[in-house]
Amino acid sequence: RLKPLHRLQVILQHLKMSNQTDSTAEVLLEKRGGAGIITLNRPKALNALNFSMVQKIYPQIKMWEQDPETFLIIIKGTGGKAFCAGGDIRAITEAGKTGDKLVQDFFREEYTLNNAIGTCKKPYVALIDGITMGGGVGVSVHGHFRVATEKTLFAMPETAIGFFPDVGGGYFLPRLPGKVGCFLGLTGFRLKGRDVLRAGIATHFVECAQLPALEKDLIALKSPSKENIADLLNSYHMKSTVDQEKKFVLDEHMEKINSIFSASSIEEIVQKLKQDGSPFAIKQLETINKMSPTSLKLTLRQLREGASMSLQEVLRMEYRLSQACMRGHDFYEGVRAVLIDKDQSPRWNPPALEEVSDEFVDNCFKPLGNDDLKL
């Protein structure tokens, strides 16, 4: 038999261990005060979402939603560089190459999580400090409150890797002012700091040094309503003066963006950019010319159709598109060129817009029967 003191040491050692393994978990889920807190904890991978993280976050949100003692949900990232730089693209690429069913499961579970956030009955506060792209946008933008800081860097850069702005991009992008969403979705243009708020993606702007205090105050709220939470966020927002004087980065180009990106086809957008000929237009033209022609066509249609759909309908459509991309060529080639070999010279197939037929695009949007996303 273990001596009592020795037994105590064993137990303490065990507790210490379990605490350590906890803090090294890829996602930390904890309850503090009246708040459920989700911490994305893969700082080396810029908190990119992998399958097991998605599988842990979803049931926890559902539990907190039912719990009368949980009044709000906060999501944040560790490491100071990124909130969440996207989904675990490498794992999906490997799975796609070997015919692993992760290519169905990952997107199905991820979009189900995006929907849970979009329909969450408890106020959901995303602290989007640092890089927020792709999958990171999916776990923040559909919630009630999105708090940007001077370090926030937002982008939906999927057309550069032969994909499309998914995770509900077809829902939130067309609902941004004017044609900004279409512009962001096609070009992958990056917004920084206060501009993330000005574009309508964030709801509040708070200086990054103030986030710990804000979080503490959120946790300390006694059975708050959505209004109480909004008031608290507003008070921090009002005190944040960084870059207050700066104009919105797209301000002077808004008229151009609205007229050019309202065109009904990518070919027409390209034509209008050429005709415009301004330095801004030439720059966007250069960017678009680097993107996957297939992705550009899928994206424009996705954003067009998504404008009048519910979030659930959009996610169902995007699931169909995700599976079409997994069956195709450009996604694997884009990931190779941008993330693996990093030669930045993808060889798209087909290589030109006019070679991507309407019939091909139509096929990507077709229902998948029993394999369709069920929400």
C-alpha cells in the first residue's frame, strides 16, 4: 500500500500533469463567472482550426447555450499574432489526395459549427486580435459581437489557393456596404485594424492593450442581457483612439469598387478594370489575374446567390462547392504553390477565364443528394 504522504504526492503530481496537458490542448474551454471562454491554442500554427478543435468547440457551445448559468460566450486566440489564420488546409489537402473522408467530415463539421455560432441564443463575443482569415472569420463573423484591435488583419484569400471564401462568406460578404464584400472575396484584399470595423466586419474597435481588462469586465457582468454587453463594449470602443483620424483605406475607391464589381461576370469585371486604368484598378487586375479562374467564377456566383439566402442555405451551397473543389485540380495546385513549395506560380487548369464553362460552374452548385449538408 502507498503511504499516505506518498499517495498525496502522486495525486498532486497527477493534478499538475493534467493541468499542464490542459494548457497545451489545442483549444481551451473554460467557464469563468457567467462566461464560457473558448481559447484557440495553436499559436505556432497561428491558431488554425483543425478537425479535432471543431469537434470540441461545437458541443461546448451547444452545452453553454442550454446552461442557465452561462450568459455569454467569448472566443479568442493565444500567442499575440493571430486570432485564427484559417482552417488546417494541409491536413485537408493530404486527405483529398488519398481519398480520406476527412474532406467531407471537416467541411461538414466546420460549417455546422459556423451555423451554431450564427444561431447561438447566448451573446457571442469574438476578440479578433491579430490575423483573422478563412476559418477564423467563420468562428467570429456570425456571432453578435466582433471586437477588432489595431493588430487585426482580416482577409478571405481563398481564390489564391483554388478555393472560394467559404465558412458563410456567401452570407456575410454580400451584406457588407456596396460591393465591398464582392471586392474582398474575389481579390483577397487585406483590411487592417480600424478598417475591419469600417468595412462592417467588426462591430467594435478596442485597443489591444485593453483586451484583458475588457475580458475581465465581461466575465464580471452579473446575468447580463445583450444590451448590457453592448454597453460595455461601446464604453471600451469610445475610449479607443488609435487611428481614429485615419480615413477608411477603401474610401476613395468606393465609387470604382461599387461600379466595377457590380458587373455580372468576371470577364466583365476584368474588362471594366482595364477600361478604368487607374493605379488602383491596375493593381486589382494584377491580383485577379493571379487567382484561379475556376475559383473566381465560383466565388462571383456564390456571392450573387448568397445575397438573398439564409445562412443555412448559404452553408449548404458552400458545402456543395467545397466538395466540387476537393474533386478538382486547382485547390491542390494552389495549396502546393502558395503553402507547400511556396513558388507562388500555380498552374491553373483551365488557365483562362473563358475556358471555365457555365456548365462546369453549374455542376459545382448541384445538390449532393444524401450527402448534402443537413443543418
